[in-house]
Amino acid sequence: MEGVGLKGIELIVFDCAGTTVDEGAIVYKVLQDVLEGEGCGKVVGKEFDEWHGANKIEVLRHFMSKNKSSEEEIKGAYNKFLKQIESSYFDEVKGKDIKLFDGVTELFEQLRKSGVKVALNTGYPRPIAEKLVEKLNLKDKIDGLVVAEDVGFGRPAPYMIFQLMRQLQIMSVAKVVKVGDTVRDIQEGTNAGCGIVIGVETGADKKEELLKAGATTVVSSVSVLIG
């Protein structure tokens, strides 16, 4: 891992969209479309950006509650979001450009050969996360996958990382690395107490924001981490 010491590291937890998965920020466009359709207007700028990397139903709940939407209406909007994401990611035509960033497969293989476990975590619901793993041929290239719904909390809560540690029998969080493209990814890693927290510039948030949030270092893409 170029520029980052991996001695003693046992697990690296990678975010999906914007970090390992190149999906052109579709997830945020769909969220904005759904919110506009629910009468929230065009939700843009800093307030929306602060929700990068969050559990998607939490994003909808935050903005729709301002309109005094009921929980039933919020869940209905979430279902619309899921249907649009499903179409955008997995339709043969619409989803043809969804792919891994350069170097992801090679990096994962290299890490696992060196004895480091590789895991993914995400704010997507499990059915979509699992279909994405299958679509991108990652099933036999990772050691674990946890989604926010598995633990009841999205980022910046640290519980997805703790769940992966439990599943993979990692005893010390100091031996865990978190990699992600959003401020919430970085906060998740620092809240968990990860030994190293790495930001990447291929996704939602800027280098300065990631460093300010507590990233140990920020790299241009995960391909830089190939040793």
C-alpha cells in the first residue's frame, strides 16, 4: 500500500459507491429526484452534501420530515428510491456503465494474498448490495459485507465496522483500516478507532473535507494503494 504502512493490519473495510464502485454518483441523483418528487424541491448544496455516505432512508427522513411527511410516506419514498436504483444499476442498458474503479480487483487480490481480510460496507439495503457484489464479480474476492440495516445505524456510527470485526474475528480496531470517499466514511473510521483512515478522491467529497474530518491520508484513488 503506497505511502501507508500496513504492518500489523488485519482488516481493511472499503466503502462501495464512489470508493470501489464507479457508478457516476447515480445514487445522489436518484435521491434528489425522489425528494423533488415528494415536494421537497431541489435539494442541493451543503445541506445535501453533508448526507453523502449515509443510510439512504435516513437521508429521506431528514428532508421529508421538514414537510411533516409521515413515516408511511417516507417509507413509500424509500421504496421509490430502491426501484430507481435497481433500474439504474441492474438494467442491461442503464446499468452497463456501472463498474469497479481501476485497480480494485488487483488490490483486493494482493491484500488477501498477504493475509489481510477485505470487506465492504455500505448504506444500501442488503438485496441491492448483494446484487452489486454479484454484478461486479466480487463475491469470491471479499471476506465480508455489512450494510447499515444489519446493525440499525448508518455512518458516521461505527457499528458496521464492529460487526465486520466480530464476523471476521478481528480483536483490535487498531488493526483495522477504513477506506472511503465521504466525510461520513472518515467519521465512521475515526469513531470506530481504526488504526488508519484513508480518504479517496474518486467520489463525493473533496480532499480538504476528508482531511478535516480526520483522514490519516487522502489518495487520488484506491489504485494508488497497490503495493
